[in-house]
Amino acid sequence: MAVKKFSTKYEAAWSDADQLLLCLDTGTWRTKRPVVDKEKCTYCGLCAIYCPPQCMITRPDFFEPNLNFCKGCGICAKECLRGAITMRPEGDFTS
Amino acid sequence: MKAKQGELKVMTGNSAAAYGAMLCRPDVVASYPITPQTEVVEQLSRFHADGTLEAEMIEVEGENSAMNAVAAATLAGGRAFTATSSWGLVYMYDAVLQAAGFRAPVVMANVNRETPGILAVSSGQQDMIQTRDTGWIQVIVENSQEILDTIIMAFRLAEDYDIQLPVMVNYDGFYISYLAEGVRIPAREDVDRFLSVLKTQPQRTIMDPTRPIGAGSHGLMTEFMELRYRHCAALDRAKKKFDDIDKDYGDFFGRSYGGQIEEYRTEDADFVILTSGSAVGTSRTVVDAKRTEGVKVGLIKLRMFRPFPQEKLIKAIKGKKAVGVIDRSVNFGWNCGPIYSELRALTPEIGNIPILSFIDGLASIDITKPHIERVIDDVANAAKGKPYQAVTWIPLEERE
């Protein structure tokens, strides 16, 4: 058998999860993106609690998604009591 | 350095499996009883109750939970053992695949029995055949002593840093499972010493609460393909590793079984027969009898079924005039024996010689001496260039 170099680090199906549960490249699945209105955000943390891949990043006084892992499910927007998160189509963004 | 000669005790194959597992000091045992394996669970429970086995015995409600429990235990760095048969193996099927995919070094005794479809509480290797593409290492053994010894070797193989794969040790249900014969039980400290090689190796990746890690992820495209490739490469390495472990075992305990295959009187043989499991013992006797009549027949015992010992078989068979394969199961669709069809795939390397398939011993039909004599006669005729029948269902086809 001839393959010498692998992109995976481990012999078996392990992946580092030191950044919460962020071990799969789920960001590529997204068709809609959560946008946080920093003025409305009261820093309650509900979005971070409900986020399935646990990708909400804690900023000094608000939360925002890590777009490398956010799959655009919209649960954060649904759960936010202040309506501070809106889901916007990926096509609206250039990056 | 030699091991002490172990205590000799009369025991069944199932007891030998339980002794083998107990001597390896597993951390976790989870197993659900099923005929003809039940006695393995009973014996392990007895060891646990009297303090001989200091393992966590997880009482499970079925085989699926059993396999998930032992696979998870090995991912957490433990040593784990389970045993099953037929319906039980089918019931844990997704977990069997999971264990292999996770590279969980579980050791499982599988007591061969016919599979669902026709209710057959009887012997047959079909259950093992149904799981041949799961990515497990599969070994087939012949008698009680070999069960005990091979389970100890299986832990060395499964947990080896270069392998990290689950190993299934198969033995014929109803025949070897219940047959009582003398078995040497190695001393505990000698088994500890034999397995201590594993402690000198690097630590395989395991679950550790202080270091968050995902198990079984990486399910996408190239990464998935890499993991499959690594899995196949590990299976490839397992062949030589199994030979080496068998040799080590022989040097230390004084018993060895040839590794991937065992050759018996093949060197000067004109033709050979290939079989596995309990049929090998009877075949040896018949080969000896035929030899006294001047028939130059040899016998190959297949011990490793997955990975398939291609190189060893090519070396053993190349130059022979014909081969007969006795299977205790069927290959649906090819309509012949499964070990036979695997061997046929080696035709380019071994040469275009007659290869004959014999299906025998399904559902506890005895593979008798007359049956094997007939196999040898048929293969001898084919070796002489006479026309032959490719597939013969021995008990259903009277000799003309």
C-alpha cells in the first residue's frame, strides 16, 4: 500500500474537540447566516446554550457565531427573546 | 525464558474461551447469553462472583448493548471482552461495524452457528461469513486448547499499536463449544508477561475527560477515505503480526499454530485440501490414512479468514496439481463455498489448476471421515486431469 501522507492526524476516527464540539467543518453546510444586533443583545446567553454545534463565541458584551462551524440552522434566532438575531441568506454576503 | 507448564484441566470449548478471557484481565466484560455460547457468560460470571475476574461486568439487555459497551470501554483505554453467536451477532451488527470503524480493539469469541432464515439451533460458519466485510480481524480455531491460546493472542493483536482493530475468534458451536477435552491453563503471571509487550508501546489515542476529543467523526469525503485506507493498511499489517505473535506464543508457552495458516504434510504433496475449524482434526486423520495408501495429499488449515492470507496460501499451493476446499457455509449468489470463492480469486498467482468446492456440515451435519475421503478421492482424480464437478454438496450428492 502506497499512500504516505495523510491530512488526518489520528490513526482512527478521532478529532480534537478543544474548541467545544467543533470537530467537523460544518460551516460549509450553511445557506443562511445569523446576524446579531449588538444593540438588542442583552448578553443572556440563550443562543449559546441552544446552539447545536456550540459555536457561539463569547464577546465582551454580546454573542456572535463562529462562521467556520455555524451550519445556519437558525435555532439561535428562534430562541433569542429580544429578537436580536436575524437569519440572512448567504447570497447577501460577499465573504 | 519459558512459561511454567500450566495446570491441565478437562473443560469445554466455551470454558476455555472464558478462561482465556479471564487470564487477560479485561477491565470490562459485557455479554448476552445465546446458544451455543451461554456457558461462556456463565463461566465468566462465576469467575466474577468468586473474585477471579476483577472486571466490570455490565449486565446488558441484548447483544447490541453488549458490543456498544465493550467498544466504548476500549475507546476509554480499557481491555474488553464479549462473546456471541449467530442471532446475537446479527443483533449487534451495526455495533460490530461501529467497533471496526472506531478501530476499537475489542476481542470477541463468536461460537459459530447457522443464521436466521431457517430456524437452525445448530453448527455452521454462516454467521462469521455474514460479517466478513465488517473490517474485523477474523480467526477460526480448531479445539479447546487453541481457543484459550488464541484469545490470549487476540488481545496482543487487537491492542497492538500498529493494529488497533477488533478481533473475532471463531469456533464451531455444538462441536467445540460443548466438547470437553484436556486444556492447559497458563499461569496468570505468564499471561501478564506475554501481554506486557503492549505496555512498552506508545499509548493509543483514548477518551480522556481532561482533553476533549471527538470519536467517530470525520465523516466527510477525503478524511473518510483516508480512514478507510488506514484501516485496510492495518488489516494488511495484521497478517505478519499474527504470525509473529503466534511464534512468540510458541517460544514462551510451547504451543503454536502456524499463524495465518497451518500446513500439514503439504511439502511433498501432489494436491491439497483446505478447510477450517473442527473439520481440520478429522481431515488430519484422513490425510494420514490416505498417505499410508500412497496418496500424496496435504492439508491446509485456514486460521485467519480476515485479512485473507493471500501470500501464505499462494506459497503453500503454487505447484500443486489441484485443491479441494471444504466449507461449512455457503456463498449465496456464487453458489459455492465462501472460502473456495476467496481462494479462486488467487488463480492468477497459483496457476490454472482445478479448484473444487465441497459444501458440508451445514446445520450440525457431521463432516465425517468418509466425507473427507470422498473429497480427497475427487480432488485426486481432478489432479490426474480427469473431469470434475466444481461444486459438490456432499451430504446431498451420493457418490456414483
